[in-house]
Amino acid sequence: MIEIQDTKEWIECIESSPDGNMVAVGSHDGKIYIYDGNSFDLIAKCKGHSAALTCLDWSSDGTYLRSVCNAYELLFWIMPDFVQDPSGASNTVDT
């Protein structure tokens, strides 16, 4: 069993990337924690939401992560750069 304590708030959602190399964890602190899918080492923190995360979803090729929070913000993240894509809704139409 692995115990991870990178966030002080509780975890709402967890999704692994399609290839299993990364695990995205959505917290009530409004951040997404990205872990290595094998060692569970913290790789990155994605900050941008103003409320607790409620849902995470990877694109089928693993190049995008989509997130939703309690403030109804839909954000898109480019993987593995871990940066927000403000044009993600239009950039992922064919994804």
C-alpha cells in the first residue's frame, strides 16, 4: 500500500493515462497532482481551478487531460508538458 500526502485536502477523482505511465489525482484544493504510474513519485502539479476538482478525463492518446471543478470550469492540459491550453476545447475537437 502506498500513502501519499501531497495535498492537505481530500481526493475527489483519480484517472490513469491510457498507457498507464501517469496518474492524475484531482483534489479539493483545486489542483491536479500528476504521478508516475509505476513509482507514484510526484511529477507535476497543475494549478488553474478556483474550486474543488470533480472530474478528470484523458484523451485516448494521452496528450491531453481534461478537468472540471465545482465552479464549472472546464480546463484542458497538454501532457506531458503539464501546462494549461486555453484553446483546448477547439484544439481537442478531433482528439
